[in-house]
Amino acid sequence: MLKCTVRRHHDMSFIAETGTGHMVAMDSAPEAGGRNLAPRPLELLLAGAGGCTAFDVVSILKKSRQAVVDCTVRLSAERAEEEPKVFTRIDLHFVVTGRGLKSEAVERAIRLSAEKYCSASIMLGKTAQMNHTWEIVEAGKAA
């Protein structure tokens, strides 16, 4: 079971303490009473999905004996105009760097993460259209 406690820190700023003892600050824009000192909660939700899927992709590639060196996921999200302003579309672009990576292996790793392993993006996919694109960069070459 995952646990988290969120406490008000200052006006519209909050500190989350995870069950593993880590702390994350959250804040809102000044026009909403915040001080703009930390990410917004929905930014963290999007970041969590990116971290979850990146972890999966690297893990799957390593298990497939692919020489993965780096993995970057760039995410962008659109939200509904009406409340609740859920994510309606999320684009995930993977830049996977390695030595001699096979495109089939990268595509398979991303598909397995999207369809089977990444709980965060699978949950978000219940309200949002999820779009995955990717590119491979040979290690030692600039993206």
C-alpha cells in the first residue's frame, strides 16, 4: 500500500511526505494565492507518469540485453476546458540513447510500458488519449 501525507506549508503551498520518507513541495501561481516556488500538483502527476514509463523502458531494454545509455521522455498534456479539468491528451516522446539499439526492441519496450507495466500512464489513459513517439540516438552523437 502506498501512503502519503500532504500538509499546508504556507497559504497555497503544500509539502507532501511519501510513505518512503521523501518530501516534495507543491505550490500554486501567485494569482491563486501561491508563491510559484514549486511545481503544481498536476505537473507532478505528469512527471510521475514520465518517470514510471522511463523506468519501465530502461528496465525492459536492459533485460533485452540492449546497450541503453540514456532515456529522456518529453511529455505534454492537454486538459478539459470544464471542471474537472482532467487530462484529455498526453503526448510522450522518448529519446532513447544507446549503442546499436534495435528499433524493434525500443518499440516493444515502449509498448509494454504503455499497455502492461506503467500504472501511472495506464491510469491517466482512462481519461486521456495517450500518444507515444520515439527516436533512437546512437551513443556519442548529439540528439
